[in-house]
Amino acid sequence: MEKQILELDLADWKAAEADPALIAAVEAGKVLYFPRLHFTLWPQEAALLRPDMLAEGKRNISLDAQGQLKGAAGSAEEQKDLAAMVGRFRANAVALVHGLLPDYRPHLRLAPTSFRPTQVESRTQSWRADDKRLHVDAFPSRPNRGERILRVFANVNPMGQPRVWRVGEPFEDVARRFLPKARPYARWQAKLLQKIGVTKSLRSEYDHLMLQLHDGMKGDALYQQNAPQATMPFAAGSAWVCFSDQTPHAVMGGQFMLEQTLHLPPEAQYNVASSPLAILTRLAGHPLIP
């Protein structure tokens, strides 16, 4: 399998520069790994790295675009410090993306920023929700009609524990493997799902196929075991970037991570033909979004 993780020597969130080779790599679904790109905590923030900062029943803590913190426990002062920490990470993550991918800048849509304090190994989930299985990101209730999911991650584990991923094969290889098994798209069914509130908007054929890939990968035990893949321990104090709708990944271990999602219209890419929408459209032989 072609190398899917590129290691880069960058130590300043605001010093990234555009490089055509790196742009092509991330748009091909590769992971850009920055082992020296450390997110520095302020003194009062070290005490926030504990599992009980997460409110009961919540999976992650998030900071929305309006600065509202959700999913957090702790005192009012702790929540204020936590919001400041997550907001500072957001600014660094956005600066990194603007430096690496400057043409994206006017087109990016900011999603909530998350802090994930739980131990991955202890999570218990259904097979469909289990992120310890190789998958590409697709969400049943939130059709996105081809909009890209670009993510910046930082491992802030204070005990030196890595964030362990498995990274899989190129997206087109996944698509060629699972598309023949996909259930056909039915527009009447998509309309019904929207009408009864299962989806927030009409699920396009593209969204349907992405969910078929997501579920097909996660539900295939032999694929999980035997698919081309590499195990990658992202070190504490490091950061990494990828398109999570295109890079097959599974999160196997770790605790205390910051994550920023940015959405991008597929037509705003440097190479539009490399997007999952373009690849699936080509393989299907017809438009997937009316």
C-alpha cells in the first residue's frame, strides 16, 4: 500500500506554507503528521485534563462558533478556562489550515471545536458507532451533499500516551470494494426520512453511498482485519490533519485530544477530481446530486 501518512517538520502553528505536493497529498486522502507541532497548555489548563470535565451522558465537550461551551462539567471557573483553551486551539488549527491550504480560506465553514477527555479503549458502542473500526466519516442524520470534512487533531495527553490510529487504503480502493454491495438509492425513501425527522435535509444519492461505504467497512470483520492498513501512534504533543470523509481511519487508543472540523465545498478544492463526490460520481457513471 502506498504510504498514507506524511511526517512533516513544523513546530509553529502560524508558520505553515503552501506546498503543491502536500496539497495534492491531503486532497488524495493522506494524513499530514506534525510530530513537533505542540499545543501548549497554560498553567491553569493542566488541571482541566481529567475525564470528569465531561458531563454525564456526553461523548465530547464542544465549543460552538458563538463561543458557547457544551457537554462540560466542572465549576463555572473551570468551564471558563476550558472554553478559553478550546478557543485558543481553534485559532491555531485555523491558522494552520490557512497556511497549508490558502485557497480554501474564503470557502471554509467552521464547525464546533471539540475536546475529548475520555479513554478510547474504555468506550462501548454499537458496531455502527464504533470508531475503533476502519471507516470514512458519514453521518446518517446530516446529509452534506459532497461537502468536505477537513479535520485538525492535537494530542494533549499529559502522561505521554499516544493517540493510536489505524489508517487504511485510498478512498477509491474502498469505493471499488464496497460500491458493488451497496443498496440502491431510493429518492422516495430519502423524502420519507426527511419528513419524519430522521435526516435534517434530503439525503442525496451521494450521502446514501457514503453511508453504505461507512457501514460496509464497519460491518465487515474480515475487512477490518485484512484490509491494507497501517497502525500509527500519534505522539503526545503532536498534531495531524486529514480529510476524514476520505481517509479510512480507526481510533484504537488514547485520551485527551483536541479536534477542529472545517467544512469545504468540493468545488473549492485545488483538484476537484480528487474529492469523494467526484470519485463516486465517476464510478457510478451518473450525477449523485440533483
